[in-house]
Amino acid sequence: MHLTSHFSGRSDSMHLADLRKFLKDNQCEGMIVPRANCFQGEDVAPFEERLAWLTGFTGSAGFAIVLLEKACLFVDGRYTLQAQKQVDLAVFETRGFSQSEVRKWLEQHLPPNGVILYDSWLHTIQQFKEWKLLISETGGILRACEENPIDKVWKDKPTALLKPVVSHPLEWSGQESIEKRQRICRILNQAKVGNLILTSPDSIAWLLNIRGGDVRHTPIFHAFVILRADASVDVYVNLKKVTDSIREYSGSTVRWHAGETFIEDLAYLEGSILLDPKQTPQKILETLGPGIKVIYGDDPCVIMRAIKNTVELGGAHTAHQRDGVAMVNFLAWLDQNVLSMDITEIDAAKYLESERRKQLNFQDLSFPSISSAGPNAAIVHYQPTPETNSLLKRNSLYLIDSGGQYLEGTTDVTRTVAIGEPTEEQKDRYTRVLKGHIALASAVFPVGTTGTQLDVLARLYLWKAGLDFDHGTGHGVGSYLNVHEGPHRISKIANSVALQPGMIVSNEPGYYKAGEYGIRLENLITVIKLRAIGEREMLTFENLTLIPYDKKLINIKSLSLEEKDWLDAYHQKVWDSLSSNIKPEAIEWLREATTPLDS
């Protein structure tokens, strides 16, 4: 799944006209408009949704290039259909965002020596280098703007959220903040680095054992952090969010500063500093004083937070058990009522949310639910709006991709169910997706294996029929934190990060037939050690998600004996884990959903 913003679609054409007037008045040919903020996270607040304001596109990954005469929105395969529905195609061309596509478009439309503006807060050091080379090679000139032009012309810009930061204590985090900082400082000391700048909200939240509410559905807060060699930190944040209790909780080794003083203090840093070029805004590099020695390397928090400790893993199991109760109550209600009453995509999403809110320690959804009926499910990251809200109709498929934020952990699950009778084609496609899902879930692999090396398992049975899906198979998930978390993933895209015990990752193959239906099955799984077999230390996965699959959509004859055994064992585990906690009216539904396939 992926996150979407609060914008509902097509922007006012005056937005583009206002931006172009600014560019023309300042003798510029164009501007790069990414979906990003200065913290470079996937989650951006409503007042930072510049790309959605300009184009109407609400996906979580994309960028636009606006020239005085032409404009193009670049998205990846996950968002092709969504972009075409949300964007005025008479104003914005849409293309894939590969570098070759961007280069081709610029070569066609960028005038010689055309000045392209960029906001150095919104591009990482690595992205800036790539853009500088690309613009230069296509005959243009890249120039930083002092203030983002969209902020100047956005007249009804939302205000920033102002929620206090809160503690995430040891009972859920599993390790004190000072211990995490000391671990990182040992790495810095070995590399002879004196300081580390952190801009990633999820790294900062994890490192300080603090959560916040600066964006919807993800408990992060926006701040900049300088970690010193003695494991103390300087945190730059809006001080209105910092309560006396948080100051006491964080202790004397955490110093709190007003956010606006960060840039001023950067100029006075001395010695050496570690910057992650994939996360750090170009603006920070441009601001550092001449006496500082910059060392580039990965943010060390990323791999540490990806490998969950025993407390976090225990919390993940607890969160998924509660989430399973909510999902089973919802699926039972849906099955019992969908053919006798009118249920819309939004109705279904609201009912599921109400079931999650009844669960202990539930805090929020982990993203807006992707509740998609019939043809809408073919749009990979569809989100229902009042304009698109569809009825769940007889003899169609319904896809629900959703999750919850619990104090113990973060969940993300997708199930596809048949309403009425599915077609033979739908059963075939569902079963192929399921077989890939099982193949990945039951994989046994040696230490050092990456998600890229396993990705083919999820696609194999689709490939045999000349089919595929245009998104990754798995993303990392945080511990009451981001629902999308690196550095590991399972994808065709090359990734060199080996899967390690304690990592949580999604398993979500799918199939999408444009204009007709979509299928996706998603569990969260965690990497575990396997008892020694053969000559090498091996790893495998353990399922965290506890929700039945729709047996009406399974072509049992296409399953191997091993696959049947896997499904029966999984369904037995679901029954054993959830049956004593679900609603009485859901008991018979769950009993039927989890009976052995051949019974």
C-alpha cells in the first residue's frame, strides 16, 4: 500500500497560472516541484502538499516540472491510473519518472539556457547532484530559490498542526534513548566523526523514544537533531510542542532549541560531521561553515530501527492480534450484509475504522484505508472520495488495504473478497497471487539474502501466465511509527540490504485488470532464524497478520499439497488466536472461513 494526501483531485488551473506568472516575472523558464518537505520523509503535512495543490495528484511519490509553455507530472507505475484520473491531462502531461523519461521530456521542451528553479530544502544532496547533471546535460541552468514560489502564490494554504510530542517509554520501545545514542556514538567514534545531523522524522522519533502528531496517521514530529560525540543531542523544533513532562522524560542530555535557530547554529559547527546524502536536504550542505569536514554515509539509525528488539517484536504480535479481531469483525459484517443492503466504499472503510477504534491502545489508522470496489481496485493506491465513492456490487471483487497504529506496533493488511460469485478468471488470478504470497511467506534462505533475490517467488505464478504487477512486493514497517520503512524491501528494484532477524516486511503481490478489478493479498511477516539445517545458517519468515483468505476465490485444484497444508495451518492459527475475542455474531463466519480446504 501507499499513503495519499487529503487533496481530492484536480487543482484549479489558476494555481499553474499563478506559478507561471511568478516564474516569468523572475525571468525563469521553469521549476521542479517534488512531493517533499524539508525533512525528506514520505509523510507531508497538508500545508506542504505543494504538488497536490499544483496538479491535483495525491499520490505519495512523484514530481512535476513546470515550464512557461509546458508542464509534466512524472509518476511511477503504481500511480499511472491514479494520475490520469486526478490530473487535467490538457494541462499536465503524465510520464513515468525514470531518468530517461525526464531527460527525453526536457530535451523536447527546455529552451537553451533556460533557468530552472529548485527549492534546496526539498531535494536531498543526492537528488540535487542528479538534477544538476541532468539539467546541465539538457541545456538548462539550475538555480536555487530563496523562498519557494508556490508558498508565495498559495493563497489558502492550510496551517501547520501543533500537537505536543509524547513519550514512547521502555514498555513499548524496549531500549532507552541514551543506550541507542551510545550505540551510534560508538560507530561515530570508530569513524572519527564528531557530529551526526538527523533530518528524518522516523529516525529522530526512534532515537529519542518520542512520538508526535505533525502529520496524519504517522506518529512523527518534525525536528532537526545534532547528535554529539558524547551522546547528547540538540533538538531543533517548534518549542510550543515541548511540554515540561517531555523535558523531564528526555533528561539533561537532550537540549531543546527553537527550530528557527537551526540554520544559524549550523554555521558555527566545528570538526567533522556525518550526513546521509539520501536524506539530508541540500540546503543543510550549503549552510555549513567552511571549517566543517563533511563525511557522507548512511544514517545509522535506519538499520538499527529496522531490526526490532524483543519488546518491539512482542508488541507487533500483540498489535496484529488486536487488528485481526477488528478485521474479522469487519469481514463477517460485510459478508452478512453486503448483498442485502447498500454499502459504499466509504461506508465499509468507516465500519472497519470503528472496529479498530474499539481495540486496546489503538491510536489511529496507519494510513487512509484503500477501500476499493470493482474497477476502482485496479487503481493500486486508490482512496475513495465523495466524488468516486462506489457501491459494493453483487458479483464483483472488493479490495481493502488498511492498517492501524497501536502503541505496541503498526499494522498493514490487504484482503480481496468476492461479493457474490467470482468469475473463473478472477479465481485463477487470485489463486496465482495467493500461490506467490505463500511461496514468499514460506521461503527458506541463507543469511545475506536480500529482498530483491526473493522477489521472483511472489511473481512466479503470474509470470507463468504472462502476468505481473507494477509495484514492489514488500516494504519495511516501523514499530508504532512509519508504515513504510527502509532500508530493506522486497522488489525488482535492486536493493543491497540483507534481510536480518527482527526485520518486519510486507508480503503483498497483486494483479490488476484496468477498468475491471484488482487483487492484492498482504500480510506483514518478520524474519526469523531457522534451526540449523544442512551446512549453512538459514532464515525464514513468520507471519504476523492473522486474517483469513477468501476461500470462494481459491481454485483448490491449482494448489499443491504443501500450499494446502500451509493454508490450513495458517487458518487454524487464525482461529486459535482470534475466536475467543471476536464478536459472537462473527464466530460462525470465522469458523467457516478457517475450516480446512478439503472439508
